[in-house]
Amino acid sequence: MEFRTRVVAAFALLITIAAAALAVQISAEGLYGPETGLEPPVSSDMTFSRADFLYGPQDWRPYLTPLSLNTLPAADETREWYFMFVRLNETPQGGNPALYTPRSVAVDYAFTDLSGTSAFYLYGKKFGSGRAWTSRQEGYGSSGFLVTGTAVPGRGMPQASPLMHTGEWVEMRLANVHGLGPDEIPTSTVSLWFPPNKVGQDSLHITTDPAERKGQVTIDAPTTGRFYITHTGGSRVGAVYLLIAVDRPQPDSFSLRLQTSTEAV
């Protein structure tokens, strides 16, 4: 009887420890959320102009080592791009449904007077840290989304300048804030850390069907439509960003409207 009592007590202790660990994890995820102190509040309905393309011309986007913007179909090796970074108000979630509700993010986009090709890529930040992910664009599990417009190109993008590559840490200005003065720039930046082991390219995906959670490469999307952002990693997402690139200067009449919402998986 004494042995049985000890076994029961041991199991009860293990259950108590497991429950306490789960409570600590949930509490920590609630306390240590995304680093909002460096980033502005954002909306689920945003409109951007040609002035929001803050970076370029260049043929790469940031990662631990630069990723070519010319690897997706219909992009030749000589093309140079201008791009902006946009923080979204919602985040996708995958992983353990006991900790949080799995969901995707629906993105409704509408271009006005798009010239040439626009490409969408994803960046995300782990909940409670600066550790970052990006979408894979080559090989198994790659995803991307390309839209082609017919407007006449503009005459340059004087507000844009090439992004400096700095290795593991990348700091980027966000396009969500307009009319920034020199003293306001730190309030509209995002800092992302890409670990030196080159991981983080298989968690976030762009897809036209949320049931296909690994996504796909779309090269002929219309100028108005919808895509989804999905997450298949185990760690909770703290913030998600779109990199929106165009392969030529845009006309003054260019605009891009983004509307976002979450959908249960």
C-alpha cells in the first residue's frame, strides 16, 4: 500500500509540475509580447503611395545573407527593385492549439496605376524577442506573390535609397508612418535578428488557399485580389511584416490599399 501511495504521489507531482510549466509559458507569452516601443500602432486598412518606397534600387532583400529579388519566375537577373516594409495589425499562428488559436491572415490588396511587376515577401518576429523569420523563395516550400500592372513608369523615386546590409541584425524603416522628421525616425523602425545558422525560412508562407498552408508561387495575380499568410512553425508569432517590391519607378497616381483580417485555420 505504501508503494502504491508513493506512485500516486509521484504522478500527482509530475502533473502539478507540467501544469505549472504550461501556466508559466502562457503567462510569459502574455507579458513579453512584440516589442512595440520601437514601432508605431498600425491599422487593418492602410493606403500607400509611391513615396512609401523607402529603399532601392537594388536586387536583394535582407536576410542573414542577402536574398536575391530576381529568383522568382518572370524576374530576370538584371532587374532592380524599390521596396517598402509594412507592419500588419494581425498575425498568423500555427503550432500547438492548446496554447493559442491557429489562424491565418487574409490580405486584400488593390493597386491603382501599378507600373511593371510588384512582388510580396514575408517577414516575422518571434513573440517576445527580435528573432526573425522570412518566407522561402527558392526550392521546396517556396512561396511568393507577383502582380503585373500596365501603367506608364514614373520618372524616378528620389525618396528611396539602398538598404545597407549589416549581417545578423537588420534595422528597417516602416512605411506605416508618414511625414517623419529626423527626430521621429527611431519610433518607426523595426529591428530583426537573423540567427547565424541560417534558419527561419520555413515558418511563414504566402498562399492563395489557406488549406494549402505551405503556400505556392503565384506569378500572374490580378491588380486587385486576396492572398493569405500562414504559419507552420512551433513558436508564436509576435509581429508580421510585408516587403512590397516594384521593379520600376511608379507614377504619381500609384496607390496600394491593404486590408487585413484573421481567419481561423
